Amino acid sequence: MAQQQNYLTVPAVQKIMLAILKDVVTYFDTHDYHYVLTGGSALGAVRHQGFIPWDDDADVALPRHEYERFIREYKPNHSQYKLLTPLNTTNWLYGYARVSDTYTQADGKWATVNNGVYVDVFPIDAVPPTKFGQKKAYYHMKYLDVMRNSTRRLAISHREPAWWLKPVLIKYAKRHTTAWWANKMDRLAQKTNQRYQNKSDIYSLYIVQGLNKTKENFHLAVYQQRQQAKFENLNIYIPAASQHYLTQMYGDWHALPSKSKRKTHARFYYKGVEVHD
């Protein structure tokens, strides 16, 4: 008989994520880190006072120098959590860090995933001060991200733009491993930050611009001058001027998206637990 994984519900995934987030934020507060929730997590904090009801990931960001210290020094309080980075994980698939629950595993439909339920930890990097420079930097990072993602591909949807081109990209990208491309992205972000940190007041989650374009390019004060918000049972920091931040990120962020746009990122299951048809 065919075997099928017993996938966790979104509320079950969120319960695990919240426990990871509490562990990470407690470490930040104890060791004087200046973190902020970003993206959908910041939106959830403002609009829902917690997780967006259908969301299955959480995003935290740190200034680059604190991020580098974190990935060197962080030790989870619970043995089931593990910090995954390019430094300590063979063929790590991303240019940034994740804190993952090792009792669970993600099942990616379209691409390989090698972690369980997780919280993403991103560096905040300086980017060029001019719109032209920012656009140029974006396309450089976007190219690397397309190559990285191409090496992870498990399937291609015909609904994707230029889906017919994807097999060619995959063949080209697989000259190198996923980790090779991810490390190129990380090195580009570090190099860009080093170049502009004393020349620009525009900062960004540059490492994920392949996904978010330049929507998270803000004046440094937005990330530095944090404000507290309620997130489930935690008091947590989000970017300053949160309404401006969320409007730039999402447009009319007060309105809920249609049900067809309420998408999750992956399916998760407990390792070793299966159900049979």
C-alpha cells in the first residue's frame, strides 16, 4: 500500500514556531541583540497580534555585525532546536540562517528542503544609496537566487512564468551545488554591506531580495528605532514607523488577501510518523 505522511496542521506548526521564536528572542534579549521581526511576521504582529492565521514561517532580522556574532555563538536552550547556517550545515540551501526543530521535517512540493519547522534569521545590510545602484544590486542578487533555486527543483509548474525555460536554467545552474550558489549570495551581501555601510543610509534584507525585490529597502532608522508589539504571548520588536514599513511592503495591508492567495510555504511532519492508505 502507498504510504502518506501525516502532515501537521498550520496551528500545530505555529505552536512549534512560537516555541522556537521564544527561544531565539530570549537569547537576543539576554545578549543585547537589536533584532526586529520582518515581513509577514511584522504584519502579523500589527494586524493579528501574532501569526497571520495561515502563515507557516517566521522572520527575524539583525544588523550584519550582530548576525555574524549570532551564527557563531547562539546555543539553543532546547536540544531539539538546531541553528542551520552555511558554516555548519553540509549543502545548506540558503544564504542565511534558520533555527529548525529537529523533530520535524519539511516536505517541499517544488523544491528540496532540508530542515523542519523553522524561524528564519536574516542579516540587515547596507545597500547603494541611489535608486540606480539599488536596482543594479537587486539584479545581481536575483540572478544568484534564480541559479540557487534552480538547483533545488523537484518539479516545474506550467503556471510559472517562462516555465519552458526552467529546464535549461536547471541544467546550467547544476554546474554547481545549491550551497555554492547560496555562499555566493552570502558573500555578495557581505561585500555590499562592507562597501556601503559608511556611505549609505539605506539598509535592506539584501540576501532575500531575489524574493522581495527592493521592498525592504529602508532608511537605517526604520530598523534601528524599533517599537514593541504583541506577538501571541510574546512582547517583541518590529521596525519603527510600522505602518509606513507595512505599506511599502504590502500596499493595503489592512485588507485580508483572497483565500486563493493565502499560501503556506511547505508541509511539515514529525519524523518517523506515517499513516497508511
